[in-house]
Amino acid sequence: MDKKIRVLLAKPGLDGHDRGIKVIAAALRDAGMEVIYTGLRQTPAMIVDAAIQEDVDAIGVSILSGAHMTLFPAILDVMKEKNASDIILFGGGIIPDDDKEELEKLGVSKVFTPGAPTTEAIEFLRNAMLSKGNDEQIM
Amino acid sequence: MTVLENFLNGDKRALSKIISYIENREDGYRELLGKLYAKSGNAIRIGVTGPPGAGKSTLVNALLHKFLKENKKVGVIAVDPSSPFTGGALLGDRVRMHEFPLDGNIFFRSMATRGASGGLTAATNNILVAMDAFGFDVTIVETVGVGQVELDIIDACDTVVVTLVPESGDAVQAMKAGLMEIADVFAVNKADRPNSDRIVTDLRMALEFKAHDEHTWMIPVVPTVAIEQKNIDELYDKIFEHIAFIKANGNFEIHRRLQIEKKIIAILKSRFEKEYLEKLAEKVDFHDISEKVFLGKTNPYIVASELFADFKKQ
């Protein structure tokens, strides 16, 4: 067995500020994970379709445009529609505490805000993997 | 429903899971592959290789647009390197790709080398079998950025496209062994840069030096500007001319048989390694032996010969 944690990182919407997500990409890579970086201007459908083809354990998105209350729920909807709700969705950005709470209620597993050390994201993913069951029968 | 049943019904999510299952070598993956082998053998396999930054991903993306126009179903594997230190990887080939929705004709999967050093991953061949069994018309493998000797792609594909850029070197570079020998088609990408006709000429000349007659495939050199979709139709045509050529002269089948032979030997090698070498490592104190060699009491060849003689006695 040669299992690795696979994470898809994407920037949904129109904001082009990708420094934060690149910092996370490098940190997860250095933590031994396989990071699929998809880049800017991704739609919720593109993100979920890519996540399914890549068979990732988690999707991480960075939103700095203020559109987080639109984009996160839209991604969750597509995940539900495509039967992919078992994938962990997490994210980060300039997100007020009230919104963060509501997003986590809606089904975003974790929202990181400015100042969170990268080790927190790594630890979060490792722990989330432990509780992720897989009871599917292959053959 | 099992994942395999969903796979056989054409569910891409199931294909994706089966790829992971094989890549991770989960218990029973060999049995699963056995079932997939029975359904494979129909897809044409194209390899795209070349140095880092030559534009392989952009070229693959451009070819995919052409494949979409031709209404072909294509499975793509794009390989990027794993870290030798942490085992982590940043797989960035999707950045160059346009949107290929799940319900469309293209399936795209990024893979990390996970310790393999020949430009591919240990599981690439097996995953091509899975994609083939799923029913794609064509599979494309994009290697990591390679140097001159990472040539595993020749054992995974029917046709190899070597991608170079105008700065890739002079006429002597073009005559070197290794990467320059494995092309069935050359793409000189970024051909809108100055002096691109120079490398095209150098390549064509170097190819002329090779012994050939009317039965030899004359390797074409196609200048492309992948990002602008320029000359991609010509590249596409050359790829399929090559497939038609080797199918007509029998090399297509000869090559596939040879690949199977190599595959069996590779499986045996890894089994031998597991069964014997790992058991030997449990019994023998290599640290102790190395110390003796270090102190000059013996040498590595004598030690290995003794261990091998012991093994043969068993």
C-alpha cells in the first residue's frame, strides 16, 4: 500500500490573488501530500469535476474577493449534485467570523483566516483523513 | 454495486477510484488488473515527452481540442515529480488545461512519480490498461520534464512525440543518443520565437543521417505554437500517419508484444526482489558487512558473490 493524501487547490471566482494558495500548496507538498493545483478563475463545476477525476481526499479553495458566501455554497451544491459530498471541503481567505461560522454550519469542514499557520491546515487534513471511512467494495 | 460494476457501466467516478486503487497498490489490485486486461487492447497510446518547460502540457491541451473536434474519447495521464525528501508533490499540469467537464469526452488525471525515475510512475502502464478497458479511443501520457535518459515512455506507448523548443540545442545535440532517438514525431514548440527554423533544419538533417529505406518511418519535425493552436492539426495528422504506418508494416504488434515481454520481466524482477532480497535483508547484517569492507577486510564484489552463492544453495 502506497497511499498519499491528495488535495486539489483552486481559486474560484474572479480574484487573482494567488499568493496565499501557493503558500498552502508548498506547505502541503512539503508535508508529503500530493497537491493538484488548478489555478485561477475556476467555476464550482470545474473544481468538482477536477476533484472527481483526480480522486482527491480534499478540496481547498482560497477566496479573497468577498464572494465566499456565494462560492462556498455553490461548490457544496455541485458536490451534492455529483455525489461527491464525501470529499472534504476547506478554504481560506478574508472571511469575517460570523460568515466563517455559517459556512462551517453549511458543510465547509474548516475555514482558515489570515494569520493561521500552515501547520494548522496540515494537521486539520491529517486528522480529517483519519475519520474518513471507505467502505466501498471494489470488485 | 461494486466500484468495478460502476466502472463497467461507464461511471467516471468509478474509473477515478480504480485508478487510485491501482496506483496505491491496495490489496487485490493484481486481481483487479487481471479483470481489466481482458477488456483492454483497443486504445491507441500516445506519449508526449520532452524537457521541462518545453510546453508539453500546453501541447497536450492543444491536441485535446483537436481530439474533441474529432469526437474521440481520450484519457490523459500527466506526470509530475514527487519530492525525494518528503514524498509530496505539486501537480500543476491542470493549470495549462482548459475545462474538460466530467460528462465530456476527456478524462484527465495527474500523477506523481512516487520514486520512479524513468519519467513515468510505476503504475502508469497499469493505469493505461484501466483507461483502455474503460473504453477510451486514445490514451495520452505526458511525462515529467525529462533530460536525455528518462525513456520509460517507449514501453508505455505506441507513438512518442518528443517536444523541443528553439533553444534546445544545435546539430550535435540533435544527433545524441537517448531522448533524440525515441521520437516518432518531433514537435518544435514555441516556433514563433526567433531562429526556430534553425533547430527544425538541424533536426531534419540529423534524421537524414540515419540509415533508411522505403520501409523506414521518416520521423517528421513539426513546428508548433501550442498556445495559439498553430500547426496542431498537422501534428495530429503526423501522429496518426505514424500509427497507420506501423500498423501496415507490422511494427505496431511487434512493439506491443515486446512491451508485454518487458512487463512480465519487470513483474518478475519486483517479485524476486520482494521474495528474496527483502528476506535476505532480514537475515544479513548489511551494516556489519559494510564495516568490514570499509576497513579493507573484504570488498563489495566478494561479499555479494558469497551472499549469492548462499542463495543458490537454498
